[in-house]
Amino acid sequence: MDSISLTRRRLATGMGGLAASPGLCRPALAQQGGAPRPVTIVVPFAAGGSTDVVTRLLAERMGQLLGQTVLVENRPGGNTVIGAESVARARPDGQTLLMGAGTTLTINPAITPNLPYAVADFAPISLISTFPFAIIAQNDGPADIAAMVAAARARPGQITYGTNGPTTLTNMAMLMVLERLGLQMQDVTYRGDAGQLNDFLARNLDLMVVAGSTALPVYRNRQGRLLGWTSERRVPTTPEIPTFGEVTAGLVAQSWFGLVAPARTPQPVIERLHGATVEALRDQRIERRLTDEAQFLAGSTPAEFSAFMQVEAERWRPILARIAARQG
């Protein structure tokens, strides 16, 4: 399964009869003898960020569909570990969910010693979105991917690029690019996009490796050259920008967001939550927000989401093994 991103047509197909299900719009997961308790979606990132905003839009629509309040709780920290652990230990009754990410369920389990949760502690509901990374050069730097390759080969180990740390997906995406293209460059580590962006704009970095929420404003404001995306296909808002897979076949480096519940949540509850999630993803506001940040709207069955996570784990396994060996 190369991609699980869905178009509007597939989202509609994926609903396949949910509209005919009389239970979807009735109060779900009801508490005996009273009104249904709120569902809480834990976001393991700070409030106000892209994931938080999209989750709040999703929660609003899901609440309408489920007939009960859906709240969002931010539990940032520990590279998403704090929020994830809280959901892994929650009661498996469908009342507490996690907006998981590639970091949470692909990277952390492979490289974090004594991680207080495992992938098996969660039940997939639906993939929400996938997103690639962009490589941006200075305006007087390489004009395209071929020029970047030529410059790196002429000056091995001298071209600098910024990422958010050795075990972050920005760094691992760049490592994948460098390995596939046979290049050597110098990594400069930052705590987040803000520091990296400041140094790039001050011309202290040759290249910047970031997700769309940072990359697109830089490109649109002509503060840097967007050389390429690490996605499976071109980003719709920048159709003129190629993917690195067009230069070296099969190169895909992406992260994702997806909704999961604690393991052992009853299957009827998972199905109800899945139906509301996929229907909510048809909300134009969610699609616009994702598109504006170079994310691909998804939506999936729980089984498809589970298979997707396995594919992603295999994609990153070689790089993760090398990083783990260096840490050990």
C-alpha cells in the first residue's frame, strides 16, 4: 500500500452506508442513566499549532455527528510521550482518544529506551493526514534539485542544513535524501522551526528542512527557493515544485496524523468513532486547513490505518536502526 491519502471521491465511497446507519447521529457511548459523557481527544502538542487547530475542527464536527460533546486536551511534552501515555493508560471505553503522529507511533517505539507505551496499546480509528518535508535553499543558492546535488558533490560536507534534532523526522527525511543521492552535508540542530528559520533568514544556513507550515510562507514571500518535497506526489498548492522521488524513484519521507483509542476498546465503539471521523473529514474547513499547510487529506478504515503504520515503520527502519546503534 503506497499511499492511503484519499480524495473526496474515496472519502464518499469510504462512508459506504454510514448515512443509512441510524446509530451514527444518536448520542453515542452513552453513560447509563444520564447524558453521554464528553469524548476527549488528547493532542500531544501545544495549543495553537496546526495539529491543535485541525483537531478542534474535527472535534466540533464529530460532536455534531455523535450527538455529544467532543473536547480537545493539549498534553505536550516528551516528544509526544506524555500525551500518548495518558491515552494508553485510559479506560478503553471510547471516551479518551489520541491524535497520534508519526513521531508518536513510528519513531518513538523504535528509538526511545523504556518507552511507557507500545504501538499495541492503541486501537486505530482513522488516518487523518499525511505530510512531506520541504528542502529550501537561499535565493542565491541552488536553483533546483540537480543544482543542489552538483553543489554538494563539489563541496562534500560543507553545505549546511538545519533540522530539529537527530531523531526528528525532519532530520531523518534529510538523511534519507542524502543517502539516496549519495551526498554529504553538515547537519545543524535546532530546538524547533523558529530557530532554524531565524538562522536561515540571517543567511547562516545553506538549506532548511521543514514541513509545509513553515516552508510555504518562506517560499511565497520569496525568502528562499523551494527545491522539492519528499512526498509521493506533488503538493497541490505548489504544482510547479517537484518531488525528490522524481529524481530518485521511491524516495518518500513523510509524517502523518491519525486518531487512535486505547487498545481493547470495543469494536462497536471503534466503528462508531470511525464513522464519525471519516464523515467529519468531509468538512471543507478541515480540507482547506490541511491543504494550506501542504498536508494531504486522508481518511481510512482502522485496518488500512494499521497497515499504513506498518509500512511507515518499515520505511524508516534502516535509518532508525543506525540512529539507535549510535545512541547505544
